[in-house]
Amino acid sequence: MTANPLRQERLDAYRRTVSDVVRALRLFTPGYVLVIALHVLFISLEQGRDIVRQTMETPVRLGLLAVATLFLAMVVWYTARLTAFAHFEAVRDHRFIRRTVPRLLGFSCFSAVLVAFLRTGSDLEVGASNSEVLGLILAEIGFFFLLHALSERLEKKVGGNTRRMLRILIALHVVLWLMVIGMCLEGATGTTSRRWPVVMIIVMQTAFTLLMNVRGKWVRALNPKDAANTDPGRKASLFDRFFPRQLELPLRDQEEVLPYATERKYYVVFNVISAVVLALMIFVWAWPGAARVIGPFAVVWFSAGLLMGAFNFKARLSQVLGVPLGLLFIGWVLVIGLCWDHHKVHTRPTAAGVAERSTFRQHLIAWLDANVPADTDQRAPVPMIFVLADGGASRSGYWAARVLERLDREDRTFRDRLFCLSGASGGAVGIASYYQWAAHHPPGTGLKAGGFPDAQPLGQDMLSATLANMLGPDLLNLFLPVFRDRARALEMALELADTSFAVPVRQLFAPERAARRPVLCLNTTRLDDGQPGVVASVRTAEFTSRIDVLDLMADPEDMPLSTAMVLSSRFPYVSPAGYLRIDEKKHYFVDGGYFDNSGAGIVQEMLLYLKALAMEPGWKERIAQVRPVVLHLSNTAPARKEDHTGVHPLANDAAAPLLTVLGTYGAQTNINDQRLQRYLCEAFDELAVYMDINLYQEASQEEYSMSWSVSRLMADRMDKKAVHHPVADTFLRSLSAAEPWSWRLKPGERPSPGCALR
């Protein structure tokens, strides 16, 4: 059967049109990716929502967010516009695409901020639902085209009146900066209300969009001399080399292409603004304290703008030179990676005269001498407290530190009875923070009726400096590894929050300083073979086969406490694996939570060793007077229905192994915890005590995000929970002998079979 020639011709024309449209739209792929990523950051990630709360609590941050949003929108719009000019052949016949898409991308940067504000609830819960966010995005697209139509009507109404043009342009610029000032003033009130920030962002979005739409014709009318500036003898500028005159000449009669001299002015202004922002970010990279002032929201926005500009500059440079710079960069990164690795764990020489750490047995004897003297016959067993702290970045760190501070403040004997602090990831950071806090605060330091009298270092912002380095110098390290990496930036942020975190650990763990303090175990995992490791205040070889990191290191090497804390908290992608070079071999370490997210494993090994010692002469009587009390500081949220909605088929096909590994992250910890519980029951019977102080004790629907920064609202809420937690109350009453010890698990859980409970 012969095909209809006319029908075939129409079909071919349709295919060509679709192909041309796709080719034109494909030019702006970097902009699509960035805008989608910014929206997903706040739609899907709870960390993004707490970042919004932090921003709204600080006037400077809220104002800088407005400036950063203007900068990002300008970069996304202007670089997309230049991309359309540079690849004019792809958009020659698609005037709507080359005009509208860059403007819509710039407009969408404000939409991402609106989504962030509306997605964040006024309290610790999710604000707008996913369907409401989708409705907002669709409404924003409609609003964009409404503003486009309004711009056309405004142009017709103004006509050729240049005075009115100038007044309107000035008014739009003034409105933009008034909104920036308004954002600062709104933040100064200390309110967490979203109403006025949302209104001001919408006003900024409206003014910016109107400026993008009307500037073409009006700037041409206001600068008639620029159209006549065609001097061919003038020395060529960088703009002339990147965008030759002939590139714009075919479009000189269309409104989106300004006179060449005007375009050059805009190009200079754009680069000056970008240079100012780059200088600001260089200052932020050099000094972590500056990042804390700006805040994580604005840091991400400024960095995204710089990265978008750099990416489009690279693309245009490749086109001008006729060289695939992207492939060359990838090849260079691969070669550099074979020769240099910038993710080295920060170490320093060991100070002269620092004594070696005590053995575990020596420390145990010192604890027993202080709490269970050999010449006394006590009837009541003495609590020997082991603390486990789950991982979870600042959420777990802040929670663990606050609960321990409360117990320390309310019972003077707690510190004496405390034998071991073990944690991983953020939990390790929390117990290390308490370890240093206790060194500078006498036992029983007064607790105010409503909460804590002093600030917690882990309540400060350590995320901004980390993000700034991750989106700046650490990317440059791929090409030229001369800058500190983001893990070191996190360590410096910790040291900025509390200078005691900069103390070298060998000095901190010397017997004369650590003898009357608990055993500190910061758990980590070796990347090469998955072997668990630990940075401990005592030598661990006699009771465990785990890697003792300080024994593994060369004798003259030491590390700050901040480095040891982060060595336990290296979870991608915020903190990469770091390596220690031992005997010309690199040992890479990652987050301790990969193997054991609570630190229960090493505590069980201590208890096994303790039980074995009880079989030796001279030990049985003393150990029989000890009651092992395991205090688990957990922060796992209760399972919710939406957590079990299934797996998308694409995710199943592409990422099932990765999803399984991530699932085992929590499951393996639960198994370790249950193994410890069973051992306590079997080995110590009714003497054993296991208490779980869970952040979500009441199966709360509140949202406590995991990141390296904490909003004041979130910190205050955790403070109240720490002060009034019912399991902590029970623990304190038992410690003071006001009531018998009892086994306390998470709500709904039961102890292992065979436990003899009181």
C-alpha cells in the first residue's frame, strides 16, 4: 500500500519541529537541573526545612537570603540568555523559547524560596503537603505568564514616554531593595511566622520579573547613543571575544537583543556583581565564622549562583576554543586523583612529655577503687553506668549532650558512677561535647527551673562552613588539591563553637587527666574492609579486636578532639572518607554508624571482659557489687505509615543494592542493641538495667532534622524534652535510691525472654 505523500510530508515536518524544539530546550538543561534540585531540597529533605527556621530566626540571614536569591535569579536568567545567543542556530526559529525559558528559570529561583517557606511549618512539623506544593508550583507558573501579559500591557500604556519608563524602572529597583531591608527587619522581630517573608518574596519576584520583561524595549529607548556605537577600531573586550558582533546583528530589530554597547555594559555589571559575591565567598571559605553569620540557606544560594556561572562560562569557552573542556576536566580529575588525595585526616605532632593512655584494666581498677573500695562490704550494688549515643548529626549530638548535662546537674553522684561513654556519628560528637563540658563544670552545677542556664556548643551552626567548603574549595580540590576539605571545615566549625575541641586527644587522654573521667569511645569504621574502629581514651587491645585508631597511628602523630569527633561522623556526602597514612599504606575511615550506630558493640565487649574478670581471684567480690546500667540515648523517630509506601520500579532496578545497604544501617544497629540487651539479661540477671531515653518518647509527630545545625526552636524543644523526660526522671530517682531500678525500653518494646526484672 503506497503511503500518502502529503501525509508523509506533514509527518516529517512535525518530526523536524519536535526535534528542533527539543534541541532548543536542551540548551537550558543546567538551569532545569539547578531549579529542580533547589525545589527538591525543601520538598523532600527535613534538613532543608530546619534551615528555613534558622534563617527566619536571624535578621542578617533573612536579609542575606533575599540578596542571595536576587543574585541566583540574575545568574540563572542572564547565563541562560547568553547561552541562547551563543547557540543561536538552535533557537533561531523559536523566539518564544529563547525569550521565555531564561526568564522562567530566573523566576523559579524565587519560587524555590516560596516552596521552602510554605513547606516549613510554624512549629516542628511539615507545613504544606506535597499536593499543596505541587499546586503552588503550578500556580507560580500561571503567575509568571500573568506577569508576562501585564508587562505587555504596561509597555503599551507607557508607549514612548521615556520619563515614565525611567520612573517605573527606578521604582522596580527600589522595591527590590526595600524588600531586602524588610526581610532584615522581619528577622529582627525574632518571629517564626512565614506570612511577611512570603509576601516580600512574592513582591521581589514580581518586581524582578517585570524588570526582565520590560527592560529590553525601554533600555533601548533610554540609551539611544548605544545603538549608534559601532566603532570597529575600538580594542576588543572579553565580551567582544566571547560574543562577536555578528552574533547579535541578525536580531538587532528584536526586543530581547539590546544594542551591542548596552549588552557589553550589562556583561560588565554582571561580572562585577559576580566578582563581589566571589570575594564574599572566598572570605567565607577562609574564615568559618563568616559562614555562620550568612547561614546555610544563603550559602547554598550564593554558591549555586557561582557554580552556575562557572559551568556556563566553561561551556561557552569550550565553544569559542573548539575544545571539549568538559572531557579534558574529567580526564584531569582522574589523573590528579591517582596522584593526590586531599581527604587526609588532620593530624599534628604529639606534644613532648605526653604519657601513654592507660590500659582498660588500669582504668577499671581506678573506677572500682573510687566506687567499690576493696575493704568495704556494701549490700546495695553500685551502679556502673554505660552510655550509648545513637548517631544522627547535630540532632543526636545535641540530644545526647543535653540529657547528660541534665543528669550531671541533678545528681552529683552521676559523674562518679559514669564508667563509659560510647557513640557513633553525631552521638559521638554529643558524648565528646559532654566529656569536655564536664571537665569545666563542677558536679551538680545549678539547673534553672525552666531549662539550661548556658548554651550548648552543638546548638551552633556548623553546617554553613561545611556547605561553603563543599560547594567551593572542595570542588576545586578535584582539579588542584591544595585547599582544606569539607571535613576539616566541619572540624574548624566545631572548634569555633568550643575551643576545647581543639585539644589533642593524646594530651586529653593522658592518665593524669583521664583517670577520674569515663572511658570515651568514638566509634568509626574502616572503609577498606568494614572493620570497626574506635578512638578511645584507654587502650582497647585487651578486650576487643576493633582497630584502636591511636595505636594504629604513628607514635609522633596526634589529632585534635574535633578531628576524632568527625572521624566518627564521616557520612556521605557532607563528610567524605578520610585516610591516615600508616607505613606507606592509606587507611580510610568513615562514619561509625555503618557498623554500629549506637556504640553498643564495644560496650558489650567491655561487659564480657568484666564478666571474665569476675572469674579471676580477687575480682569476684568487687564485681559482684557492681550493677551494670546501660543508658541508651536514642533519637530514632517512630515508624509512620508514609515510611512504607513501596519502592518505585526505577529505584528498584537502578538502586536496590544501595537501598538495601542504607536499610541495614539502622537494622544492624538494632541487632547490636538487642544483642547487648540479651547479654545483660543472661549474664547479670536481675542486676541488669537497660534504659532508653528516646527523643520521640511520646511517638511525637514533631520533626527533628539531622544536619550540622539546629534552629533555636528545635534546640529549645529538645531542651524541654531533656529536662522533663519521664525515663530520665526514673533514672535519677533510681540513682538516688528513691525507687528500685527497672528495665525501661522504648514505648511498646519488651525485654528479651528470660530477663529477671524488678
